[in-house]
Amino acid sequence: MAKLCLIRHGESLWNEENRFTGWTDVPLTEKGRREASLAGEMLKKEGIRFDVAYTSVLSRAIETLEICLRALGQNPPIIKDFHLNERHYGDLQGLNKAETAKRYGEDQVKLWRRSYDVKPPNGESLKDTQARTVPFFENCILPDLKMGKNVLVSAHGNSLRSIVMFLEHISEQDIPLLEIPTGLPILYDVDEEGRILSKKELHPEPEQSSGHA
């Protein structure tokens, strides 16, 4: 049995500024770096040794992976591939989400952001994103898992949503409800046939009470 860990990158500068990011190469914030380090600490408690790691070619995912691995004290081979990039938001990239909602209407922006097959102007829908992420997963990541290798994937909200939709057989109607928070690892147990046996979402332990009323 192998372990698959999916991590959405830590908070980026444009996450903080509430902008559509897409393929724009935006760095992590300090909060995002802390989230990445905490992800590594949470995984360290799970006692998993990763045999290989995958990331997109965007720096926020690469840095998240590097920080996470440092916290883990591990140095597996890293494979960078654009197929794991965030969905391309086209004309929306760089725009403030709240201002865009005022301009186009909240319902339209919600469709662009959350639906399966509605694409923003000159951008990708989740369906388009899945058309590149899932074949990459099946051709590159899944064979590692079938060989019993533990795999760590650092990517993006929508590239991971598209993969999770495939792994968990989530319907087009239900996928708008799926949220993947920044910096929180999702762990799957995968058998030798590539089937998902179980899922575990890691969360930081609550801070200890100081004892004061």
C-alpha cells in the first residue's frame, strides 16, 4: 500500500490581495511559508517517507514543496511539470475578485470560479484543467503509487480539485462544493491497483490553553 499526499501551496501574494492568479508566477507570503513549514511538521508526525515528489512549474508550488520537505528532513527526487499548473484564468488574471464580481455579477464570477465546464474569457474551465492534470496523474503519478512508492504532490487549488474529482468520483454537480485550503495536506492510502482505500485530511493541533480565564 502506498501513500499519496496532495498539498495546495501556501498563501501567495495574490491570495492575500484577493486576485485571480492562474498561471501568473506569484510568490508566497510569509504566512504561506509558515503554512508550508507547518504542513511538513504535520506530515513528519505521520511518519511517512516520500519516494518521489511532484510539483507544478510555478514558484509558489515549488517553494511550498521545498519548505515542506525541509521541515520533513527529506530529499526525494522532485519532478516539475506544467500539467500540474493552476487553471489558466485568462482575462481575469491579476484582477481583484470582489471588483470582478461587481463588474460581471457574483453569479457569473461564481460560475467561472467553481463550475466544471464554464470557462472565464480566454481561460480554462475546470474541465479543461482536468484534461491535462488527470492524464498526467494516470501516466506519471499513478504508476509510482502502483509500485508502492509514497508520493507528495504540491500544486494548486484547481489543479488539485480536478485530481480529487477524479480520485473520489465527484460529480459535476457536486464539484463546486469542494474547497481545498492552502497548506493543509490531504493523505490517501492507495492499493497496488491504484484504488483509493482511505482519505485523511491533516489539520494543525489547536494551541494549548494558557490556563487563564
